[in-house]
Amino acid sequence: SETGRRVATMCGIFAYLNYGVVRDRQYIIDHLINGLRRLEYRGYDSAGLAVDNLPFDVDDFVPKEYAPIIIKAQGKIDNLVAETNRVLEEKAIDRKMTFPVHNGIAHTRWATHGRPEPRNSHPHTSGPGNEFVVVHNGIITNYKELKQLLLKKGFEFESETDTEVIPKLAKLLFDESPVHLTFTHLVMEVMKHLEGAYALIFKSTHFPGQLVACKCGSPLLLAIKEQVDDNESGLKRKLTPLSPRRLDDRPVEFFLASDASAVVEHTKSVIVMEDDDVIHLDRGNYNMYRVDHAATQGLSLLSVGRKIQTLDMELEQIMKGQYDHFMQKEIYEQPESIMGTLRGRVKFFPETDIATLVKDAEQGKLADVGTVHLGGLEGNNSTIIRRSRRLILIACGTSFHAALAARPVMEELVQIPVMLELASDFMDRQAVIFRDDTAVFLSQSGETADTLQALQYAKKNGAFCVGITNTVGSAISRGTDCGVHINAGAEIGVASTKAYTSQIVAMTLVALKLSEDSVSKQERRQEIMRSLLLLPNAVLRALDTQPQILELSKKLLHENSLLLFGRGYQFATALEGALKVKEVALMHSEGILAGEMKHGPLALVDEKLPLIVLATKDRLHSRQQSVVQQLRARKGNLIIMCSEGDDEIEALEADGCTVIRVPTVADCLQSIVNIVPLQLLSYHLTVLRGHNVDQPRNLAKSVTVE
């Protein structure tokens, strides 16, 4: 059922298995902790891990007295580190004990069922002896029915979670099976009873040295790090694109993780799991299966091969470097991330190198005619989209604002009706969608639950589906007919900054591509293409407002509310700026369509309430000037963002208004420049207020729990 396959990925999963590579217990624990730290940005309120008690041969059954050690803690990962040290010291557990074969699992939990307490934290177990241990990312929708069944069978529950039914169900099926089940088949039997979304990793005393992972809806990947023999002159054997699943009994380290940020420092060879995939790790080998729902005798497993991908990511991308916070780093990375979105896609012949093109644009040396190349929209895909009845842009949160910012230029250039839908509302209404519609899905992670549900709904109704994401191999990029990767690079801070601006750039490129045959739009298209190449430098200059924004933040530090007025392209900027302030600075803020000012919001205006008016030059500039005058007449506490050289607005500084000057680019790209000072404002307000910049209260990076 659709309900049974909803996605939930606000938790983080990490597992480490070493085979033939001798590691001591402390090394293993450090690896697990470090993996969780790389996943912190996903949001969490407790954490836990499970490691082996004593080394065993892979064929042994682990006696109860040597059951896996499970440690949990509420709060941040530092609390888990402290609790781990306490347990190891209290139980006199040898940190230096070595393991030629070992598997450890770890988890960061976002509370959905039960308070953020150690008893509700993962890993969860089957009961005394920890025969089956599980970490889970997702939501099991039929857990109440399973729990009632297990209670009748005599199982006792320690937590309030939906996850605890999984290891207990595994034990029940294992104990009651008339035949000996392999670990893989046991997990398949468990999957048969589960409804909902999950990424699961199983560890068991009945199958020491082994791990089984499976997924349905929530993301999970396997990373492989082969060890190098001395006689190989330091050269690692290259894994082929469809590598044999057996690694010839060679020493190897495996990692399972919710996303690539947790494994990139160890290896770049990964397999992205798909829904219904099951991976079995045993004796240094990995075997991949796919659950066959069409089997005549219930579920069965089909052996499959999955392509080994090489991560296009560097460790430096997920490190703060010289910056104090990831959000700050990502704000300042926007000139480079925009160039990453443009690279190889905008060409002015004969020059195609993006860095040279940007330099030529600044010096006015570009050739007369530019072109846009988007691999995902070449050939028949563009034709299908251009012949559509409607373009429907579907997204949530910041991605929705990016779609809103890009809608006017898409309507202008493509000349097709463009609808805009919040994914959750789209599904709540079961909105009408036709076979000759094109649905465009925007999601930074490519895993957003509401957006994924809308994608499944659109496909079911026969619409042509396009994805705009920042994550190669994500559910949306796999599930759509074609798409565009924004290539913004890893974004760790919960509050999206560079992914937002790159989404607008990517959507503008889509509009340019789809209008390439329009003779009447060629002059406008060339203007936008030239402005795209001026954009990185314009954003760099907008970042120079930082000292002024810091002083403004100090003035606004103790305010309780903030209103932002925008219209046209800048309505999206007002909404996104307000979202940034409220989500990280924890300050009430609201983006308002300036044309609606007299229909209620004007009643809020007095001399105390801070008001930001976006009044940069475009065809609606005179209307925004009128808004400024009306707010001044009511003694509004005005902060005005204007274009450089706007003498009329700049003159208002003498009357006590705060004026923020930004560079001018094409009107459809101005929102990218204008959002930068607002991102800086939200950042500085958060720091000054003493809040957590990168992990705001109650929020997570991948918002994929309904």
C-alpha cells in the first residue's frame, strides 16, 4: 500500500565490519562514533551503539554471558562517548582486545515513538542475551499489531518505540521455524511482516561475524574498502563496475551508512541500495539480493548485482575548515557552488570552460550567442516536456521557495502554464494530474517523504516526471524519467543555503533549455545566460555586506518578530529569508506578498516592529517604492534592500532607515543575490542568541518523516 511505503529518514545509521583486518575494541568504537558524528546534521536527540563482547570464530554461537555490549545515551554524541567510557570502566572491559572479525552498529535517533530517553534509543534487542540487535531508520506503521502478537507470545517490551518489534519478531521467527533459517532468509521473513518505511541493519549472536541490511523507502548504502597486499606495490585492486560479490577471502572493511558523508573518508567505492534490496555481509564477502514480491509462494530472494559507484566527494567538503559553522561555510561557498551548477552547461563558443566564461562575462568579451546543455533533458525528453499541458512544480520548504522563485521565468520562456504545489497539500487533496502533464520534483536530498509520495502518485497517473536534486542516486533521481543534478556539493547545515541558490540556477537552466527553439525569446535568453555568468561575482559582492549585517543583527538581537515584504521574483526571497530566521535564530518571522500588505499585515506596523522591504530594481520597482513610502508614513522601522546606485532609496538613510545595497543582475536571478544578506542575517542572529547554528531545535536536514 502507499501508506505502507512512506519514507522516514531523520535518523542516522552507521555500521562497521572488519574481516581479516585486526582492529582493537577502542578503534572499532572510535570508528562508530566518528560515523555518527558525520551524520549529526540529519538531526537526532539520542544515540547508541553495539559491539561484540569477545572475539569468536565466525561459526561460533555466542553464549548469553558474552552477548553484544549495547550502550545508549540521551542527547548529543558526546554524551554517548561519556557513557561508553563509563560502561567500559565499570565493567572492566578491555579496550585493547583485538578482533580479526567484528561487526559493530550505531545509530542516532530522532524521536517519533516515545520520548528521547536511553530506553527508546537504538540499538534495540530481542530481549535477554541480545540474540538479535537492530538499528532502524524509518517508521513501522503496523507496529501496534505486531506488538500485540509478540506480547501474546510472552515477549516483554522495554521501550515505547515502533522499532523494538523488529528484533523480537526476528527471534520469534527464528525460534519457531521448523527448518534452520539462514540470516538472509530470516531477515526476508521479517520484512514480509513489516509495513512502513525502513532501513535496517541486523546483528545476531546466532550469526557472529555477519550483518544483514535491507531497505524499503529509507536510504542506505554499502561502502567497500579492500586492503592492499605488500606485493601489490601499494596499488589497490580496482573494483569493476559490477564487481564480483566474492572478494577472494581478502582482508576487507565494510561500512553501511545512511549517506555518503559517513564513509567518504574511508573509501569512495559504494553501492547505493534500492528499495527491497537485502545485503548479507559474511566472511569478507557481500551478497546482494532483491525481494521478489511477485513470487507465487510468498516472498523470495533474487540474487542481483549492483553497480559500484565512485563517490564524487572529498572529505574537505564535509569539514568546516576555517569556518566556525557549516552554515557559515556554505553561505560563503555559494560563488563556487553556483559555478558548479553552471559548469559544462552554459557555453559561448568557442570557449566552454566555466571559469574562463565567468571572467569573459565580467570583461564583456563573450561571444554573441550562448547555448545551454543539460544531459538529462536532451533528445526526446525536452520534446515531451514542451508538448505538456502543464508544468507542475512540486516541493517542500526551501525547495518550494526555489520553485516559486523560478516559476516566473519558466512561464515567460517556456510559454506553458506552470503550477506550483506544496507536496504535502498536493497529496492531501489528491490533486488532479493528467498523462500529458509534466511534474517537476525539487528536493535537495532527493529523499523527502511528501515529495516522494507525490512522485509515486504522479507516476501512477501517467505524468512525465522530472527530478531536480543535489544527490546522485537518491530516490527521486532514480524514480523520475529524467532530471538535473544541481551539483552544489555536500550541504551539512540543516538550514539550506547553497543548495537553494543552485536550485534556482538549475531551474533557470531548464527554462533556457526548453525555450531554445523560440525565436521571439532569443534576446531575453541571451541576456539571462550572460547574467548567469555574472552571478558568481555578484554573490561574492553580496557577501561583502557581512560587516553591515553583523551590526544589524546586534540591533535586532532582542526583537521578537520580523516581517519581510517582497513581490514578483522577490516574494520567494521574502519567504525564504523569513524561513531562515525562524528555523535557526528561533525568532518569529514572516514573508509577506507586498501586494497583500493592505489586506491585514499593515495593522501590525508600528515604530518598533522591524520591517525588511526587498526593493531591488526590476519592473515592479515603482510598486515597492510605494510600499516603502506607505510604511514610512506609519513610522515603520524600515530595513530596505536596494540595488547599488538607487539614489532614491539610498537617500532614505538620512531619515533613519537601514539600507542594504546589493549588485544588480537579471531580474530572474536577482533573488539569488538578495537572499545572501538574509542568510547572513539569520546566521549572525543565531550566533548572537547562542543557539545551535547547524542543528536547530526540533529540525533535521532530511525532512522525511510525515
